[in-house]
Amino acid sequence: MIKFAHKITAFIPKKMIKINLKYNSLKIIPLVIAFIAMGSLKISAQVNIADSTISLWMLQVGYKGFLPGGDMASRYGFTSTAGLTVGYKWTSGYYVTAGAHSLFGGKIKEDSILRNITIEGFLIDNEGNFVAPRPSETGFIVPFSVGKIFQTGFAPNKNSGIYAEIGGQFIQHRVWFNIPRNRVPALTKEYQKGYDRLTNGVGITQSIGYRNFSNNSFYNFSIGLDFSQNFTQNRRAMDFDTGQKDTRKRIDLLFGISINWIFPIYKQADDKVHYY
């Protein structure tokens, strides 16, 4: 399975491989907060969801917190993702989802990446001043999954319960240096590519938890445990600090929790579409 997954990454288009995030991943947090605030607005009254098993669309705003494992643990500390997911649930309890999540973190364990261009950990800018490189983790994940909700006695209705899902994803991560643009000659935008360890590939995901669609139209959420095994590789032509191309096949593992606020959209018996 691992060899097969690594072979898949060899066919990833170069344009996708060279995708770089040009903004701070944390900027997505205000968007998440805005969507959660929208959830407090009751647009229409739920009726059928309380006593029937229904089909519905799901718009999810979520956060995930991970402890990295495998090769990823040697580079990063605690890792977070935040983003949007769209899904559809059938009356059978089966559902599918797909989304886009920003990936970010503040701890970089490989502290020797810039050893060839720093003095006691500091860079020198155009004016001869010392500048701290302030490295952080950035990237993104594009996941998809298939799951099923199992009706549970303590759930408020037949649409809620314990869920289990499996899926796949494309993942990309790199080291971001938060320094004034073009003020440090040794670490301009182009030179950063030789130090950022741009890495991507495909992965397998698993999740188990609880998904709730409330009868009062507000408490629509899911909380669960998430796991992923990602088969990745460094995509840069050369790492400047080593003077070599990193050709190792990596296994990046993520273990953590997920919290999603759900906005269900469905059609009731009165043939009107209801949003929450």
C-alpha cells in the first residue's frame, strides 16, 4: 500500500506540486468565527428532522488539532487545520464530504535549516540589522471522505449518532519564514524555496465520532477523532543548506481531534428548502 501511494505522488502535476500559500493560514480563523455566528440565526423552523430520517446537504466549518507522527514529527510540533467542507447525507445514514483546509503551526523542530546564512540564529538585512527568521508551518489539505451515521439511543433524532468514515486527501506543507519581504538578501522569495522544505503527496484518512442534527435548529455539530497516513516527498530541486536534493519517501502521520459546526440544507414535506 505504501509503495502504491508513493507511486501515485509521482503523477501529481508539477503545477500542483509548486502551489505555494501566499497568505498567512491564520487569516481563515475570522471566516470560521463569522460562519459560527451565522449559525445563531434561525431562518426557518425544523419539523421533519425530529421524527423522520431525511436526506440533506451539509456545509461544515471546522477546526482540527493534530499531534504529528512519523517523519512529520521530526519537523513540526502541534499542527492545526481550519476550513470548509461540503457534504450530502442520504436517508440510509451514509454520506460523502469534500473540502479545503488551511494547515498551520508555530513550532519548527528543524532549527538548523538556516545555519549557513545566520549569525547566532539571526539574519542580516539590507541595512546591516539583525532579523529573526521566525519560521512557522504552513500548507493546506484537500480531503474527501465517505461515512455512515449509526443511530444511537441518546441522539435527539434518527439523523444523529455515532459516525465512522474513511477517505483520502492531498496534503502540502512547508516552512514559512516571517520576515520583511525583500529586505534580507539571503532569504528573498526565490531563495526561500531552497530552505522551505516544500513537501506534498496523498494520504488515507479515518475518523470516528458523534454527529448531531438538533431538533431546535441550532446545535448542529460533529466532534471526533481523526487519523491520517500521508505518503509525501520533498518537491524542491535542492535544499540549499545540504546542497542536495531530498529524494526520501516520507510517511507523515497526523493524530488529533476535529470539531465542526454544521449548517444543514434540506427540503421538507411542504416542498420548501430550509437553511440553518
